[in-house]
Amino acid sequence: MNVPIDQYIYLSSLLFCIGVFGVLLRRNAIVVLMCIELMLNAVNLLFVSLSSYMGDASGQIFVFFIMVVAAAEASVGLAILVMVYRNTRSVDIGFLDKLRK
Amino acid sequence: MMDNIPFLIFSFITILTALGTVTARNPVYSVLFLVLTFFALSGHYILLNAQFIAVVNLIVYAGAIMVLFLFVLMLLNLNKDSEAPRPWLWQISAALSAGMLLVVLAGSMREASLYLVKGGPEAGEIGLVKNLGKALFTEFVVPFEISSILFLAAMVGAVMIGKKEKQQA
């Protein structure tokens, strides 16, 4: 294995930007949450690759904590979405503009 | 050149399935593409000698979080194409914004990393459960305990939010 660190940096940047693209593009709030998971995983990949290349375990511990926070975020976010669906019969993010009015 | 072929294969799968997640019209296909993305990322972690993170990624992300997403999609009966597409101008500007962010991110991080990291991934045993557990329970024991409180709060919050209200106007 002799991959330069640059390639991991490009890969995780690309993955993060695909996530950003999805957040901007999609209307379905559940898919938007999934794109946020994609962005979190791009950061995880960068953390693990730098941790492995520099021989430091802290990066992988950080990834562990990111996973913990992502699990909590997904559970609360999905509960909120279920509640939104119950009240509006839709998960389209375009409907969630009550605070603007 | 020959020994980075696994990296290239996993990168190809990762990017392709990530694009599939974003562009699939049916949300269930998005979830399945995202599961494939997580499998490919676990392959990357194994290539990087981070075995513990690879297994935890599979169990927590592909196993738990994605099943949760799938259950919610099925529960809300959204497993069909019901999403009106954005207008063309919106799609093009979203792609342009993401592409410009990519240029900025890749450019800045490439300049920052050049003097930081040389050589390849460590062949040592950093990524094994033994070493990570030792670090987790000595140096990082306070955040580890706090994360249990975070989980408790998230669980209580999810139950409270998801509870059906009896008297609703």
C-alpha cells in the first residue's frame, strides 16, 4: 500500500462535496439527512487516513465519537421527521417555512 | 502503481454509490446506495489498518443507522417516487456551488498537507481494539462517559418527540 495522502484528501473532499450537492438538490428531508451522513463519513475518512499516516490513535478515537454523535443525531432527526409527517402529511423541506412567516 | 489498485477500486465504488445516493429518485434506493457507500468506506478503513473503525462503521452505520432510515421510510410509506424535482436553474447552481467548494477544499488541504505527512500508512497496530481501547479509557475517558449522557438525552428526546399526542387540534 503506497497511496499518497493527497489521494485520500481528494477522495474525502469529493465525498463531502457530493453530500453538499445532495443537501442543496433534494427536497425529501430524509434524503437530506442521509446526505448529511455522507458528509460526516467524508470527514471520518479524512480523520482515519491522517491518523493512520501519522501513527496517532487520537484521530480514530475522534471518528468513534463522530459515530456516536451521528447515531444520536439520526435518531432525534428521524423522530422529528416522523412528527412533521404526522402533522403535514409530507416530508418536503419546502413546507417547513412556518418560521419565515 | 500496482499496489494502489484496491484503493482505486474502493474509491470508484465509494464515489459512484455516493452519487447514486444523491441522484436516485426513490428514497429506498438512496438508502441502499448509502449502505454500499459505507461498505466501500469500511474497505478503505481496512486498507488503512484501522480494523476497529472498519467493523464499528459496518455495525453502527450500515447496520443500525441505515436500518433506522429504512424503517422510517417504510413507516411513512415514502418508498415511491413522490418528490417533485427542483428547477433546472436550481440544479445547475447546486452543482456549481458544490464544485466550487470542492476546488476550495481540495486546493487548501493539498497545500496544508504537503509538509505534514510523508510515506504510507503505519503498519503498526494502532487501529486494533487493544490500542484504541487503551486510549479510549485513559486519555479520552471523560468524553466517553459524557457520550453516554448524550445517548440518554437523545433516547429520551426521540421518545418524547415521537410520542403520539392525545388531544390535538
